[in-house]
Amino acid sequence: MFVKHKEIVHQVACESLHVRTGSLAYDKLLPRRKQILHRYNLIVTMLEQNTGHISAPPPKLLPLLEKLKTVYKLWFGYYTDVPKTHRYTLGVRIDDLFIDCIESIAVASFTSRPDKLPHVRLAMRKLDTLKILLLVLWEAKSLDDKKYIALSLQIESIGKMLGGWHGQLAKQNSPGNVPREA
């Protein structure tokens, strides 16, 4: 009996090896139009749900960083108008100083209170150098009067904000203002 069962299994296995693909139901193997459209609707629905996250308002920045970002965008619009003789020398250096200031202020805003002072001082030094190089660019007639005035007024305002922040940090970190333990 065991031998007969084995022969039947072998016959079924051999018969299934010779199955022709034409005998399979063609329409059952391929996705139907309804299935494809349903998947498309799923993708569209996912995209519609994700667009709500993209259109969310950007996070609020420190007012000083926001102002510096605005001035940098203004500078970047003027940068392309700077003649090539100064664009790739003074222009690039001014651009680097803007980015260094943004970086220093961002780092200072996220560090602990005692560690902020060196980063604020670095931003002040970079901003002072930036003012001088913009003055040189203006005196070399590579930046017109209106653009120079627009940039320098905004940078002066940023300098005052940085100076106020520096004074506040210096006062808080002075030896006389050590917090007492209770």
C-alpha cells in the first residue's frame, strides 16, 4: 500500500511539471484596472496627507538670527551685481563672514549660559570685519550707495543687538553675580 501511494505522488508531481502557461487564467495573474486605480488613489491620498506637514510654518528663530538671515538674503541678492574683479575675492570673503556670524550666533543660542560669551564675542569680531570689508567694497565702487546704505544700516542694528546680548552675558557671568545656594 505504501508503494502504491508513493507512485501516485510521483505521477502527480510529474504531471504538474508539464503544465503549460497558456492553461492558466491570464486575467487572474495580471492586476486588474480596478486594482491599479485603487493603488493610485492610495498614493494620491498619502501625498495629500503629507503636504500638510510641508506647508507648516517654519520654526521661530532668535530675533537676532532672523534679522541676520534677512540681511544675508539681501546681500545675496546684491552679490551677483558685484563686478567679477571683486566678486570672487571680497565678495566671497563677505559671504563667508555672514555665514560665520550666523553660525556663531546659532551656536551661542543653543549652548548653556556660561558658554555663550565666547561665541557672541566671535560673532561681534566677524561682524566688525564684515563692516570693514563692505566699506572697502563700497569705496572701490563695486557696491553702489543705495545697496551699501541698506546693508550697513541693518548690520549696524545687528551689531547693537549683539552688543546688548554681550553686555547682558558679561554682567551675568561676572564674579559678583555668582548665584547663591539655598
